[in-house]
Amino acid sequence: MMENGAEQLILLLVSLVANVFSAFAGGGAGLLQFPALIFLGLPFGVALATHKVASVALGVGATLRHLREKSLEWKFSLFILATGLPGVIVGAAFILDVPDALARLALGVLTIGIGLYSFFNRQLGLTHAPIHRTRHGYVVGGLGLFVVGVLNGSLTSGTGLFCTLWLVRWFGLDYRRAVAYTLVLVGLFWNGAGAVTLGILGEIRWSWLPALLVGSLAGGYLGAHWSIIKGNLWIKRSFEIITLLVGLKLIF
């Protein structure tokens, strides 16, 4: 097992890069960080729990930057938490009956699909035009967030991307606002609930967390800062690239 400074530095760099991209595009930190933990010697379950804990720092870093912009509606934020958190706990606590290989293949195809959907809808997410703020709209939207929460609790890569696109497509947010909600609420609270559940049920490699937490915190802040100053078109393109990469990773 790794304890020396060089290996801790590798953890720090991997975490920093993964979380900068994730904070900019609205998800996908698991694309680099989670496989790296397995490659460096952790069993799957330990790597998943450790990754979830480290991902909470991504939400902290992004929150510190996005709160300065005051772009979050607190009532809408509570709605996202109330509908998504139960799904996260369900996903983290129970093993799905679907075989792992089939689940990853299906998720990979779906992830690539949402990236292509965004790419071919040229104006999607470029303007902020809230829709479906009715009782029916909130019911359907809440069910969608619950399903995304289940995926977030049980799988490792790219589930934040689903939340970002769902907020853009169903509720009419632009990418900048959707990414802000995803990073603050999914990154901080959803991942926090998943981390606590997995920590109770499994094992966390605590000696690896300092480097991962520093990288996640710094990466979350930097990625959030760049997403704010670059604007919707840059975020949209980054989102589409990250979804393609995450989807290919899940399939292959």
C-alpha cells in the first residue's frame, strides 16, 4: 500500500485535474479519480467509498466560489435536495439486481446519448428560461432527480452530468446555473449522503484522503471559477466532451 510522498503527490495531481474538469463541466470527476484509486491498489468497494468522501470536497470548493455569485434559488435548492437525497441513500445502500457489466454498458450508452443530445440541440442551455414550475412540472422533475440520485449513490462515474442536463432540459436552466446547482447540491450534499452510507457499510482508506481532499477542494474552486468567467458555450462544449469520455470509459 502506498504511503510515500511521491504516491501522495500522484493522488493530489489526479484529484486536482479530475475535479477541475468536473467543476467546469458539471460532473465527471470519477472519470479519472476513481479508476486511479483502483490502479494504485484499492479494492473496488474501498475505492468507491474513498472517492465519494473526497468528492464532497469538490462540492465545498465549488460552493465557496458559487455562493459569491448568488445564483442559487434556495427554495429550488431545497427541492433538489428533498427529491434527490432519498435516491442517493437507496442507491448506496442496496445492490441492484442488474449485472454490473450490463449496468455499466447501459449507463455508458446513456451518458454518450445525453452528450450527443446536447450537441445536436445547439441552443440548449445557452439561455436561462425557467419552465415547468407548476405542480405537475415539479412532480415529474422530482422523480427525475430521484432516479439520478439512485444512480449517484450506486455508480461512480458521470452521474452529476445527468443532474446537470436534467436541470437544463426539464427546468430550463442555462448551463452555468445548472452546473452551480449540481456542484453545490450533488457535490456537497448528495455525495456527502453517499459517503456516509458507504462509510457505514464499507471501508474508507483514511490515509489517502488528505491528498484527495486538497485536490478536490482546489479543483472544485478553480473549475467553478472558470465556468463562471467563461460562460455557457464553453461549459456546454466541455459538458459534451466529458459525457463522451465518461460514456466510453464505462463501455470499454
